[in-house]
Amino acid sequence: MSPEEQDFQLDDKFHDECGLFGVWNHVEASNVVYLGLYALQHRGQESAGIAATDGHAFHVEKAMGWVADVFSPERLRRLPGRRAMGHVRYSTAGTSSLRNAQPITGTTAHGPVAIAHNGNLVNADELRRGLEADGAVFQSSSDTSSRVPSTRSRAPTRSSSSRPTPSSPCATLRASVP
């Protein structure tokens, strides 16, 4: 048995890295995302968040803890809209804090954006340094935060079928897309 396999067997923790769930064009998008995150809870127990849009603005609820503890019926009522995305976090980069809970929202030249990411960005530090040198401001220490300022040129585009087509490995939701 390799040393890595021995270390893995001695470690009595989950080894998954986050969970993402999104819904497009459903009258109860946030409720469906809640159920999806509940099913993905094994992927991350640190924090849970949902960002929903009614086409004009984002509504975001996130907190530290498990999905069922974070999302009361009252919190879910504060997430109107037909589009929603959610995230459960298992931190592999950045500290375990509310400021690193996802989805992360921001405003770009093309309008507001919400982003959630599963995995590690291997060049996150390099991206962050470059973006900070260009004047970007970050509100979290997670590697996902380096995606929001750079989303301007990578936001979903429209295909001939009028459905959004993501051009990055991140789940991105724009409030301005009808």
C-alpha cells in the first residue's frame, strides 16, 4: 500500500469537495435547489448558500452549517425568481468562514453575476495577484473569488437556441439574462 493510501485510510473525514446545484426557468427554483443541495450535503458540511434571480436583482442567502439548518422556510421565501444556484462547501482553499461561503456575487461591466465553484483553481494565487495589480478588490480568501473579476469576458453567452452556454468550468448565473 502506498503512503498516500495509508494516509487516506487513517483519515476519518469526508474527502469530497463541494456540491453545486442549479435550476433554470422553474417557478420554485430556490426550493428545488434547496432539495438538490440537501441531496448533495455529503459533498460539503461547512456552509450552504443559494443565489436566486428574478431577472432584475440577485437574492442571496448563505450561512455556515448544514443545508437543513441554514434554510428555514422564511429564508427560502426571501429567494424569489425562476433561476437559482446553490453550493455546499468543503473547504480546500481559503479559510472556513462565512466570507468564503458560496455562491459569490459581484457586478461586472455586463451586469450582476453569481458564481459557485467546485474544485481548486491551481493558479488562483497568480490570478489574484494579477487582478489586484489591475485594481480588483476581493472580499474572500477562497480561490473562487479570483473568478468574479475575470468573469467579464467569460460570462455565459447565448447560443442560437437562446439558452445560456457556460464558457468556463464554473456555474455562473447572470441576472440580466431573461
